Amino acid sequence: MTGLLLTIILAADVARCESGVRFDDAAVVLEVARGRARDSGRSLLAVLVERHQFAIGCPATPRQWRVRHFVAGVHAVLGISKTPAWASDARFYCGPSDRPGRCHERRSGRVGAVLHTFYRGYVGGPPDDPEN
């Protein structure tokens, strides 16, 4: 039970830090994590805390907590998030704060966009490289 609660809280924090109040984007970011967990056979919790992959622990200002962040976390853990059909193919993404060119140049197979742009894969370098 503790692991489940921790996963929900971390998923909510990823939703808050990565997407702010763009809950549609947050759902897809969390679907990326779910897809990586499925592909690797690891838990969602293990994927969420993987080094250099998802933003967690960001300051509360300007990204204030909302109940909907926790709802997004619960939905991600239960696998009931409402996402576009293409979201299940996304494994990587680039956001508005990523350096121009660098992130997008290392991604392949664009599948869609909300606030972030989502991709199937990456090109070159290990996927856990903070610059990748």
C-alpha cells in the first residue's frame, strides 16, 4: 500500500512539474512513463524516479499543487488516463523549456504534441543522458 501511495504522489508531482495546469499534457507525460514501465518490465515508481527523465520536486511557485494533479496521478497508476490514441506510442518528449534543437534533434518518430512534443524513440546517446 505504501508503494502505491508513493507512486500516486510522485506521478502527481511529475504532472505538476512537467505540465503545470495543462492536465491534458500531464496525462500524456504520465502515459510516457507507463509505456516505459511496460516496455522495461519495471514498476511505474521505478520509471518515475529514474535519473534525468522526469521532473519531480519543483518549487511550488509558480507550479502550485492542484487536486487535479493528484487525480492525474491516480489515473496514471490505475491506467485510466484520458489521452489521445497516439499517446500509447510515445516514449520520449521535448518541452518548451528544452534548448532549441538539442532535444528535438535526438528524438525520432514524432507521434503528437500538446504542450510537449512526443516521440517514439531517440537517436544517439544513452536515453538517461540529461542532454538527451
